[in-house]
Amino acid sequence: MSTSEPKAGERITDVRVTEDSLTVDLLDGRTMTVPLAWYPRLLHASDSQRNNFRIMGAGYVINWPELDEHLSSQGLLAGAPAPGAA
């Protein structure tokens, strides 16, 4: 399986986390909202832990250091939930 390089427009510009969803804005104007049920570490985290994230990897990765969770814009665009998620 080959992977492609992320495109400039796929850079993450904003992240919002609620108790049941993750919303990510991209540089090209797209907004994605996915259920937190896809990411059990985020689903079972406290509000404080969910909101303690940083955008890294040149703007293509969201990292939650307290939760050891990393999500990429490419994975989100592919609709890829965490392995074993509901």
C-alpha cells in the first residue's frame, strides 16, 4: 500500500472537541466533524484532557500528550476510526 504526501490545503487550522464530537478545520476551507466514539481515548477523557492538544507535524497532526493520541488530517479525511472503535 502506498501513501501520498499531504497537500498544503490539508493543514489543520482549528480543532474543537465536545463531549461527543471532534471538529477540525482545514486550510482549504473544509471542516470535518467525526464522532468521538471513533476515538475511545478522547471519548473517555476529561474536558481538560480533550482540550489539551497541540497541532504539530507541520500542521498535519493533532496531538493530545496526556492521552497519547495522535490524529492526522489524512486519517480524518479517509474516515479512519481508531482500530477497534465502535
